[in-house]
Amino acid sequence: MGGSVKDAILAMAGKSPWGSSPGQGGGPEGDDTRGEAGGGGEKPRNPWLPGGSDEPGTTGRKAANIEDLFRNRPGKRGPGGNFPRLPQAPGGRSWLPLIGVGVASLWLLLGSVHQIGPKEEGIVTTFGQYSRTMGPGLKLTAPWPIQKVEIEDVTSIRTDTIPEGEAEKLMLTGDQNLVDLSYIVRWNIKDLKLHTFQLANPDETVQQVAEAAMRATIAEVTLDQALSGAGRAQVEQSVRTRMQALLDAYRSGVAVQGVEIKKADPPTAVVDAFREVLAAQQDAQSDINRARAWAEQVTARAEGEAEAFDKVYAQYRLAPEVTRRRMYYETMERVLSQTDKTIVETGGVVPYLPLPEVRKSTKPPSASASASSPTSQGGR
């Protein structure tokens, strides 16, 4: 059915655009000859072919394909005919050897020369294995990937805050109380080789060791010691000693420079009750201080009186009678000066007259009477 449709289309067109159709004045092979019915007209030319006949065996130009077009372009192909031609150096030589030497020189320069700062050290590894440690300065090594250099700052102090942010870190004290601690750990690298190859994560190891040492130290002190200034200093020193001992046992290559307690507070849930307890303790301490001050005053007064008695006794031993009489007179003077008394001469003693009672019964004129007397006199 496909053949019949094709024949119908060709019959409607009259002839093929590339020549006469089979059966229209052509041979049995369908050669493109001039049609007899065309009145001597020429067949249409193939637009993809250059001028001339495209008949096999003719003297015209042959059909050009894409490979011929690219092959015939001058100056755009390499020796193989498939790649662009590179520019040539003077004298007709190629630039490829010079480019290769430049790339190799740059690779050697960047991979072999290393500048290490005054606070840094470098770890050199050869095919992944430790080779040596380099100090500050300009150093040379084999280029990568033969040798690799990792530079690390070993002098600067590193700071870790535990816990990070405002998180709560509760620890149990020796007297079964909880305290919320926040502290700072300062450390640096003392052996870069151990720090690099001995521990998988040195920073995390330092934090875990610090927390373990702090908990062990807080468990040995009371809450008051953990909160007070003197107790904090002892805790900080103990934590630093414990940390250094553990890190040395791990061969971590880390030196602990110091531990500082940033915050030591009671837990948030009991902070109000804790403040009341602190206030009561402060009041009790104030009462104790006042009692001690009063006791010191009484003791000083007693010591003064004892010293005065010792002086009197020394005088008494020198002149007992005179001292005894003087003491009697001074005592009587001190006693009688504070009481009402009546002095009566011996001999012809008159009857007793209660002068003290009379003196008490006789009242002095009041201030109101003295104030009104001038008015009454003026009225008279």
C-alpha cells in the first residue's frame, strides 16, 4: 500500500525533482535522462552539489561531504587533521615542552616551600606516615603527594567555656547539695605530634576531661566552699592538677594553663529558698559578732579592774594600816554619797530630828505659782 501512495504522488508531480521518474523516458535502472515529453527541457539540478553533472563517470565535480569541507579548510587542523594547530615558538619549535617545564616548576615551588609562623609548627607526613616536626621559618619538603605539611598554632592559648551559652550544669557537692557551675579552661599544645596522631578529637577530649575533673573535685568540698572565694581558688587548682594528670596519661600533648570558675550558683528551682538561708546565716553571724564584741568589752573591763586591784594590793603590802583606812574612807564616801543621811555630834545628843523626811515634805513652789504671782501683785 505504501508503494501505491508513492506512485500516486509521483504521478501528480509529473516528474521527480532530482530527474525523471522511473518509466518516464528512463532506462530500466531509472537513469536521469531527458524526458521525451518535456520538449527537450533539462532536469532540475541537485542544490547540494556544485555545478556540473552528478552522473557517475562524468567530468563534473563530485559531491562534497562534511569531512571534505573541514579537511580542506587551511590552517585549522593539526598533524592528524582532527585538532586545532597550536602556535609555534620562534624557529618552528613547539611550545609544549616549555609549558610542561613551567607547570612542573610551579608544582615544585608551591608543594615544596612552606612558610611557618613564629607561633606555629608543622607536621610532615610522607605518603601518610609521620616524618618529622618543623619549627618556625622557611622550610623545604618534597612536593605533594609525596609529602604533606599540616601547620598548627602551638603557642596561642585556647579557651573552652563549659557549658556553652546559658545552659545549666548541676554538680553534687560533698554535703549532698547541688550547685550550678560554669567554668573556663585555658590550654595550649605542648607536643604537636601527640596532639595530631594520639587523639581522634583533641578538643572534645579536653572538654570531657575538664568536666570529669570538676565533678570529682566538687564532690570533695562543701557547698559553702564551692561558693566562697577561698574555696573557689582551691577547687580551680585541684581541677587543673587532675586535668593535667589525665591528659598526660592519655599522651594527648596538651598543657593546661588554668581553670577559672565563672559562675557558682544554687539551682534555679531552689534559688529563693537558698537566698533565705543565706540571709538567716548572715543574721546569725551578725549576732555572733555582736556577742563577741560585748564579751571582749567585759573581759577588758575585768582585766582593767584586776590590774587596778593588783596596784592597790602592792600599796597595801607597803603600808597596810594607811591603805586600809584610805580604802575605808573611799568606800564610805562612795556609799554615803548616794544615800540620805543625818549627822549627829556625840556628847549632848539632842532628840532625833528627821530632817530628810522634812526636806522631802517641803516642796518647792511650782512654776505655775511663780508665774501667776506677778499678776496677782499687779492686780493689788
